[in-house]
Amino acid sequence: MVVQEGEFIAVMGPSGCGKSTLLHVLGGLTGPTSGHVCVDGNDFSTMGDRDRTRFRRHKIGFVFQRFNLLPTLTGRQNITIAQHIQGDGFNPHRFEAVVTMLNIQEKLDRRPYALSGGEQQRVAIARAVICEPKILLADEPTGNLDTENSTTVLNMLRELNRSFRQTTLMITHNPEAAAVADRVLRMRDGRIIYD
């Protein structure tokens, strides 16, 4: 499987076929059972845990179906924590660009429990892209959202991909969600069967 820089790819397939595992392997969270994973010229099989963690921190953003926001932090704090962990400090210009694009300026001082599902997912997306990763890996980013919020989130992922030339790989069961991608891969039994 080859993904070009700046490409938006959707991966579809039945539950249990290995879509999320593929995402974890491509993100360096799990090792492959065979073969090699090379991301941005780096072969994960030759990297130790510390180097893979550092690579992920600087090059890959993750968006999960369940948002994974820290409940005691505000939206703003959930977004900027990534910059603090990475050690790059706060970039006000990037922050403003991202929160404006995701239309969450008015939600930044609220904690997750005070946000709708769509708002929580937009905060999670902001956290994933705030540090300017080259790659965005999204695992069912619309899986817990209604139709209206799903459409909003998909349009925003597409806009982020185009505006920041961010390579995006999105796992989805939804053909309408997959339609925003440049290319759709289909999986079955742990293998890509259609590209």
C-alpha cells in the first residue's frame, strides 16, 4: 500500500476485518505481523519505542471515534495540551487558524460534558492537527455523530486536508463518509482487496 503526500484515503470493510489494526500499524502503535511500515521515509521496524513515540508526536495526529478528551480540561486546554507535550509551546496563529476552521471559537472554555458530540469531535480534531502533523489518522471520526454533525466533521477533515496538505487516512463504515476521500481502499480478513 502506497499513500502519496497530501492524499485523503478512506478505508472501508466489515467489522473485524483489520481496519483499526491497519491504522494502529501505520501510526506506529502496533507492529506488523509481516512486512515493513515506512512513513515519511522512516522504517518503523528499525526504530526503537522511544524513536517511534517521538516520530508519532511530531508527525502523526490521531482522531478517535470516542473523542478521548480529558474531562477536567476545557476545550482550549484539551487542544493545547498536545503542544505542551510536544514541547513546541503555544502557537497562537496556528491555534486561531485551526479553531476558526473548525468553528469552535465559542466552545473553548467549556469542559467536554458541556459540549455536544459534534463539538467534542471538533475539539478532538483540533487537538490532533494543532501541532501540524504531516499525517492525520482518523478511526471512525463520525461513528458517534448524527448525520448533520457527521457532514460537518467530514467537510472539516476535507478542508484541513486541502488547506494544510495533510495526508489523511480515515477508517469508516459509511459510504457517504468515504465519498469525501480521494481514494477508497476496501479490506477483508486483514487484507486490502480493492484499491
